[in-house]
Amino acid sequence: MIIFVRLRHSAMSGIGSPQVASASSTAGFRKAEIAVPEAPTGIGQKHLPIKSKEERNLEIMERFANGETQRKIAKDFGLTQPGVEYICKGVERKTGRKRLSKQAREERNKVIWERFANKEKQEAIANDNGISQVSVSRICKGVKRKDGRKRLNRQERKERNQRIRKRNADGEELKVIAKDYGLTKSRVGQICKGVERKIKPKAKNEERDQAIRERFANGETLKVIAKDFELSIARVGKICKGVERKVKPLRSYNKDPEKEKRNQAIRERFANGETLEAVGKDFGLTRQRVSIICKGVDRKVKPLRSYNKDPEKEKRNQAIRERFANGETQKKIGKDYGLTQTGVEYICKGVERKTKPKRTVKPEIELRNKIIGERYADGETVNVIAKGYELSIPRVYGICKGVGRKIKPKPKNEERDQAIRERFANGETLKVIAKDFELSIARVGKICKGVERKVIPKRGKKPANE
């Protein structure tokens, strides 16, 4: 029999009894020639006849009752383990693993308690009774074992912890308390954390402390004293706190006579004005090391700076400074000498200029500015002039000031402003008024400032013909 089926990998792996003769895949389907048995086995059969399904379920129940696992049965019948579990619901197994009655469960639990009290492991008890270790742990909750260990509830644990804290406060050692309660020393320490002990602190060894202070005052180091008295350096430091030393301990470093001679020579050369780099190079030391050796030395002569000592550069810089002082711009000087404007500015730092450079104006621009000034003097408005020359209004004002024309105050057009205010008060919008008078909306708003409107315009959609 040839059929076309869409099979997943898991479904193919579950096929055991049918024999697959040939297979070829096309567009996700698989062509397979399968020998179908006469009796239904349940493999890949979603819709079995009622009689066949009943027979299969009876066989599953019998096999489950005889002790077979649900997983094995599911594999043989091509079912899932939950499906077999659902079929076998309520079936008692002949292996002894069945639902116990209340009396039988109590008897089993007594046996488990006895075995647990006799120090048997939960795992062994669970295996013998065919239950999980978690179940054994739940059954044995609250059972006192012969070794004194007992699972305490919250109230019992609270009372126990109070007794432990009391014993610790009275001076008992954590080790002893831990042994009595079957706990670890660290656990007892956690319980007792924050408890103030009533026992007195250890007595001070005044003789030893006095000897330590004397040795420290006479110049011995904390490390040597701590080693002799078998104490920590921090402890010796606390004992010697506030003690004034009669003799300060000599430092052990730089006691080599050759090094001392070298360092003296370094200091002399540094005091005479030599640089740290030059001294360090001669003695094979770093600049930082020479600086540490020469710390606190007063220099008799300060070293001259070595940069800008090239005579050609000095001549060039002097020429740059002169040109800058005579009024030439930094940009032009930089262009001539192949330098940046910033470089020229650095060279000319502190130079006072005799004359400031004049801005050069092209003759056509100068003529334009003169004409603008004349037109403005003849009474033309700045707006018209700006529009004619494609300039901004502030720029036209600037040109007129530069030409020497006095900026006239704008004449107030009272009639126009009154008409604007009336139209605004009657409900017309700023936009419409500004359009009619060829003004900006902001200008119309300033004119209408403080005007109370008689009619507020209603907002509405624009007509379709607009």
C-alpha cells in the first residue's frame, strides 16, 4: 500500500514494527510503501474503531497491572506516557505499588519512622518502600533520632537560639555550645551575632606594654618589637599610641657611601642650574628619580630654556612681531611665512600694536553702500532698500550707520494703527489684517496689544472653493 504522509523526525523514530520499503521527499511530503498489518497495533492510528480501541486499552491495562512501566507501554503502542497514564487510571498493580489504605499507610509510616530513628538513610528507606526520598523526608518530619537530632519547628528553633545566646553571653565558648546542640561552630556564631557578652575582657599585661612603649620610644621599629613579643604590628601600634619617640629610627636606604657621593654630586649640579633631563642622562637615571633625589634643593641658577634658540627662527619671529606691531593681520603674516594664524598669535603674544589694520572694502561695495546711504537720507524705507539690494533690514541699518547717516525713528502712522485696532476689535484675525496692510503678524499683534475684542472669531473649516 502506497501513501503520502508528512512525518516528523520523532514520529519516524517511533516506528518499529512496519517495514519501510522505499522513500523519496517532495515538497515536505514523503512517499512511503508500508506493509500494513491485519490487526491494529495503534502506531499512527488516530481514529481506531471502538472495538479495536477497547481491545488495545484492555491490553495496556493488563500490561500495566503486571508491572510494566508506562513509558515502555507507550513506546510499544505509539502513545505518549500521559496517554497511557490516563488509560490506566484506577488500575491496581500486582507489583505491590498500589494506593494504600489509611491503615496500611499508617503502619508503613511507623516502620519508616523506626528505621529513620535508628539512623538509616532516607535513600535506602525510599528504595525499600518504592517511594521517593522527598516523601520519606516529609513522613519523618518531627521524628527524634537516637543521635539527638530532631527537626525543629519555628517556635522550638526560636527558644533554642535564645538559650544559645544566653550561654554565649555568660562566657561559654562557641565550640562547647555547638557540641551540645549538634551544630557547627560557625552556625552558633551566626546565631550569637550581635549579642553583647557579660564576661570581662582579658586582663591587660601592663609590664609587657610598658616594655613595648620604652623600646618604641628608644627608636625601635614596630615590626621588630612585634616579632619579639609575638604580636601583630597593628596591636603594637595600638599599645604605643601617643608615645613620643626620643630617638627616631634611622632609615636603612641610601646608606651606600658610593650612592651618597653620587646623590651629592647630582644635587650640586641641579643647584648650579642643570636640568633634570641632563643630570639623569649622565648618571643613567630617569628624570623622576633625579627629581626625588633633588627634592628640597634650592637652585642657585635657573636653567635657560633651550627652545627657540635657532638664530634663523629668532630672526623670523622678530620680523613677524614687527609686521604685527605695524598693523598687519595675523592671517596675512601666517600666509607669507607658511604658518597658521594660531602660530602667529603665539609668536606675537604680548606685542603692542602701533596701528590697527584697516578693513579693505571693494570699490563696488563702497559705491553700493554710498547709494544706500543717500536713498535712506532721501526718505526711502529700509524695507524697500533691503528688498532692492537683497539684503537684510539689520544689514541696511548697519551700512547706513557706517556711511554716517543718522537712523531716524520710525514715524508712527496713527490712522493706520487705529484702523487695524478697530478691525481686530470687530473680530478679524491678525493674519487677515497683516495681509491687507502688508505687515507681519507679529507687528500687527504689537499694534493691537491691550485691545479688547467685541467679537471673538469662530474657528471653522475652510470652504471647498478656497
